[in-house]
Amino acid sequence: MSIWFRGQDKSILYHADNIWVEGNGINIETVGASIFRLGEYNSRTEAMQVLNMIQNQIETIEYFKFTGKDRDMPCPPFVFEMPPAGFSGEEEQRGPREVDLFRKVREYIRQDENYVPRKHETIGGMWTTDTWRKKGIVYQLTDEGYTSRIFSKELELDVIETMHGITWKNGDIKALEAAFLIVSKDKESDSNGNVRP
């Protein structure tokens, strides 16, 4: 692939071997096998739109090379500039409130009495998934503690937290708020007895 990328901050040009969407962002692997975050977007959908734009530019460049520089077609640019977050008009779908709420739900579930024992042994604890369950809401810790997941079939909720932030696989902030209300019942309440996230 002979295309260069200019990151969102416009300060560096990268030549990539691989490119992919992770969470709400676009990552690349360079020739030296280093991984960089090219851009962060308001949603996974917006990041996928950028990946589609990159694919279209690569296909145009390859067509141009294959056809032998068609005189009726202008030469496509060999540098793809990453658009800013929000270019698609979508509102930001994750932020501090979602991260804080995720962590509150995690705190209520991740108690010794909610731990679900593993049915297998591991060598050195590698590649394990630890699971806690409370009132139908499940919290899992995987990838040696780098990935957390909260899900519930009943609430149609599946949300993952990594070092890059929150990724919604299913559901939204309202489903996470419902999970909070379920797991925190009888714990925190205001003067009217309402539990608040």
C-alpha cells in the first residue's frame, strides 16, 4: 500500500502497513511494526466512515497505478489527511460521564461475594477472564486487566472499557444507567430515596 497518512494534529506523516478501527479511533502499524493512533472520533460509526474514505483513496491510487496514468483522470493524492472528530456531524457518544458511570457499576459488581469461580486452571494467570455477576449484570476483566466489560442480555447492554476509552457494542448510556440502578439498589439515595448515578 503506497499511501501516507497525516494525523489529526497535522504534525507527523506516517507510512502504514496496516490500518484498523479500534473503539472510536483509527490505528496504524508502520513499517517498523510501531502502532500509532492517527485519529479519535466521536463514535465507532464515524471512525468506520474514515476507514471507508481511506479505502476509497487506496483503491483510486491502485486503479491509477494499474491503468498506467490515465490522462483523463487527475493523479490522486498519496497523503490522506485525517479529518477532525465531528466531521460527519455526529455528536460525541462517549466522554467522562460514561467512563465514570462504567466505573461505578464496576465497583458495585466487583465484590468478593459476586465473583464467579473459573472452571479451569491457568499457567501464571495468563489469558484469563475473571467474572463477577450481580442481579443479572456481568462484569468481566480480561487481557491481564487491560480490558473491562459490562453486559446484560436483559438490558441489551454490552460496553467495553480499554485504555482508549469506552466502546459500545450494544446499548447506550441509558442502559448503563439502568444497570447502575439495579446493582446499586439500597446503597446510595437522595432525600427522596432515589438512587443517583
